[in-house]
Amino acid sequence: MNDAAAIHTQGLTKTFRGGQVAVDHLELKVPSGSVFGFLGPNGSGKTTTIRMLMGLIEPTSGTARVLGRPMPRSARTVLPHVGALIEGPALYGFLSGRDNLLRYDSADRAADPRTRRTRVAAALDRVGLSAAAGKKAKAYSLGMKQRLGLAAALLQPRRLLVLDEPTNGLDPQGMREIRALVRELASEGTTVFLSSHLLDEIEQVCTHAAVMAQGRLIIQGPVSELAAGARGRLVVTTPDAADAARVLKEQGIADVVVAAGEGRGQGEGDRVTGEPPPPDRDLAELNVALVTAGVRVRGFGLERASLEDAFVALTGEGFDVAG
């Protein structure tokens, strides 16, 4: 076992009754100290994988090691060092946010009862819930419940934090705050394993990622390398979008798309995008063809590949980019 891996699976498989294969021979390696994005559409096997990693369900075959120890066999040794938020937090609706955390903390045998209230107050403050600490959990919005679940996972210092769709139900401001918190935790040395179906979330906050589809691992590695493996898009900004799209198609450019209105406000026009031409094709020739056809070109060039481009190239599927 490589000690540099916070999570390491080999051949990890889960088959449910009826023969449905939810996770199929997963070979996953999460470097210690990374913010690792576990990416895939809903139903791709992400939550089933997390439940096996946390010892909540047994794998059908294969092995999983968390913090260097086999799971679920070493759950009692490993889990005190792991904070987790899986499938939404389990909360007592009749208790306040603060009292929920006090109850969570009192269930931890290693937690010093003399410093319990201080710990709870610090966790509430960290997720921005201090002002709502006295409010009953049943009156919390979905986003507030997510924050409270995250606070519960942060009551003790953790070597590993496992988050299943942590920004689910949050407004854009809440999403930004949780992302900032994840970065802060990582800077303190916590490995963060973050499952999401939001590509932009992974791209903004993660150092490494793995892409799942239909229970199988498609690819894993540093986020910068995953995006670099895909080709970007040819982008033309023009007020003459229809003519530009026609000329690009005539010039053999595939997958031409007009993104109406995206460039407006700066007097530029619309964005027309397409697959990049082959490397031996001179981009200047395309620009000349556009200008010769009377297209007013305000901007022209290749845009770097995003994680979305990489995902589509790898799986042939579209993806939920922003939720």
C-alpha cells in the first residue's frame, strides 16, 4: 500500500440483488492532501462507492483501503479520523442546530465534554450558522441542513473529509462559501474527497478528479491534465452569427453552435463555436474566409478545453454543468 494514498481501491465491485452492477472493478487512488473530485452523473455509482469506503455496505468483491487500513474491517480505527456528509445529514428536527451538534459530539467517546460547547460554537461559525444556531432544524432550509451536516463532520480535526454532493440545495453564495471552506481545510492538511455531478464545482475547487459513468471509472488524475487531454473550441464573436455559422460549416468545421446574446453588452455580438480544425489547417485561412464573406469578426481564436469538453470527449455524453 502506498502511504501517499488516503483512499486506494482495487477491483472494488458492488452487485445488488437482481444482478445490477452499481460499481464495476473500481481502481481509485486519492493522494493524501488532495481535494479529489469524484465526478459523474446521478446514478453513476458515486454514492455506492462512498458507502463502501465508509464501511456502510460490504463490497461484492475487491478491496478498499482508507487512511492505509482495510475497510470495512478497520472501521473502528479509521472512522474517528474521517468526517463524512453522505446523502444529506441525519438531523433531529425538534432540536436546534446547536443542540443537534451537541448530541453528535456527545456520541463521540473521544470528545472531551468540558470543551464541547466551544467545539460546537466553532463548527457553527465555520459554516456560517452561528446566527441560526438556536433555530429548530426542521425550520432550516435544505442548504442550511447541508451546512449543519458539514459542521457535524468538522467537530473534530479530520485527516479525511468525505462529502457527497456538499453544495446540494445551496444558493450561489452558499456554494461559494462551502468551496472556500473546502480549500481552507485542504490548506490545513485535510484530504477532501468530494463527490459531485457539477463540473464547474470540480474544476473550481479540486486538485485531482476521477470521472465515473455507469459504475465504471473512465479516467482519473490531476484536474489540469484531465482538461488538457481534450481539444478546446473554435470561438468567433460577431454580430453576424448566422452568416458566420454558415461560413464555418462551408469550411468543414463540425459541431457549429450559435450561443445567442452571450457577447452582447460589449458591442461584440454573439459567440459562434465549433470543433477546432485539424492541426495542419491554418486558422488565419478561416478568418479570411469569414471576412471575405462579409462577416464582421470582433473576436476569433481557440478557447482552452474545459473539464466539460474532457467529459464529453471521454463518455460521449452531455453533462450537468451548473446544476
